[in-house]
Amino acid sequence: MRFSSIAAALIAATAAPAAATGVGTPQSLLAIEDEAARSPARLAPLAADSVWTPRFAAAADELLRALWSRDEARWRPLMGGDWLAEADRASVESLLRDRRSPFLHALFSKGRTRSVLLGWQAGQAPSATDIAAIEAGQEAEALVCWSATGGDDIWPTTAKDADNAVGRPYACARIAYSIRGEAPTWRAFIEQAPGGSAREPA
């Protein structure tokens, strides 16, 4: 069934509008903390034929280039710019330089960096009307994860696993995308395990 690889992140986008942190600055629709309070939704790759997939792919490529540069002037605007809290800015800076961070291995090791776009898988298959609403929606979000580790079974299975904790074989960012207004806009969020990058995964 086609929906088996369509992200329920896109369904979440049709359920409620994203709250704005600033003009043209999308905010995450589904925070990891909210997911932790209920049974975590499973993740699945975005469908290749979804209208959202090329949008997220282009955003993920731009984000990757900015993170590779380690230049705050390049990555900070993609994460909210002036709307990015100082604590979050410092957290991203640490993740890009801490030798224990999964970002160091995923993005800066000698191995080839691989990537995947993931969304939240619905508990039940939606109707054709639901799918049409997803494709015609104006807001959506997904996860992009990178890894220099081989194999296709190393990616997170829930958003809670995308916490960038020490020892993860991948690094992840969440992208909230909006096509409201005159031009498409998106913002990236990088989650971090409680206690910082020194926390070992469960």
C-alpha cells in the first residue's frame, strides 16, 4: 500500500496549524517531549512520489552543507536565526564539535555520509481523502538522519530515538516546512538527549 511509506508527520500537519516563532519561521508540529507522553509513533521513509519529499530533500541538502561548514553564520539562520534560543545555539555548537557526538561520526568521519528522510507512520491506513489532504496540505514535518555506518537497519524507529545521544550510529534533525505565504519556508530543529551529549542511549 502506498501509505506504508508516507509519513504520518504529514498527517500531523493537517491536524493543527504550526505556531509561529516569528514571521516565516515554522515551528515543530510534533515535539519529541509530547511523543514521550504517549506510545511513540513508528517512523517510516517518506514516499518517493509524495509532493513533500523533494521539498524535504532540498531542505535537508541545504542543512547538511551548512552543518558541514561548522559555520554558525550558515547553520543558525536555518534553525531560526534570531529566534534560536541561546541554549539551543550552544547545544548545536557542542554537537558539531564534541568528539562523543553522533554528528562527528555521521558528518565528519572518513566514511561516506548516507541519509534518510523519515516521517511518522499512522496507526491505520488513511482513506484516499486523507492522502489527498496530506498532499494538498500547507505544513508538514519530517526527520532527516545521517550516518557513516553501513546497512539500512541502523536508522531510528521512533522520534524518541532521534535524540542525538552518545553512541547513536546516526545524527538527526527535524525539519518543519510551510508553503503558506508567498514563498516556502522551513526551519530545522536538532533534539538532544536530556543531560546533553554525554548521555548514553538506553
